[in-house]
Amino acid sequence: MLPQLVYDLTNQMQEYQLDVEALIVGRDDRTSAHIFHIDRTGIKTYQHDINFAAIGIGAEHAKSQFMFSRLSLSRQDRFMKCSGSEARPRVA
């Protein structure tokens, strides 16, 4: 390959930005749950102080459902509420 082509391709690959988010969840030896959110820029935030997090196209709807329920639901019910949150209309 031509050296300039290799140089240009290398620069393009190094500057490429992925448009992704991630949730990392788990628990420690004391059975405390931990939720970490990594945003599109790579910034990590702790979400276990509010006990919920969401990512993806329906994240805002899911977060509003969690806020409205204020965690009065069981874990299984919270999951089910989250699963159906995309179908609900947005509250203005």
C-alpha cells in the first residue's frame, strides 16, 4: 500500500467516534447493587444512588416511568414497567 494511504486510513480510524452507551450492573459481596452508565463521550457516572438507569431510544421514557413509580415496585415489576415504557405517550 502507498504510505500516504496507510497514514490517511490510520488517522481516520483513530478519529472515528462510536455512538454507543453502556450500562454496567452488578453487586458486591455485601449484596449491594451498583449501576454505572457510560455515555457516548466515555464519561462514567454512578447511578446506584438513584437505583435506576436506562439507555437507548426509549431511555427518557423508561427513566420517567421509574421516577413516577419512585421504586415502590418490586424489581420484577420495575423491569416489566421499563419494558413497556416505550409504548406509552410522552408526558409533557
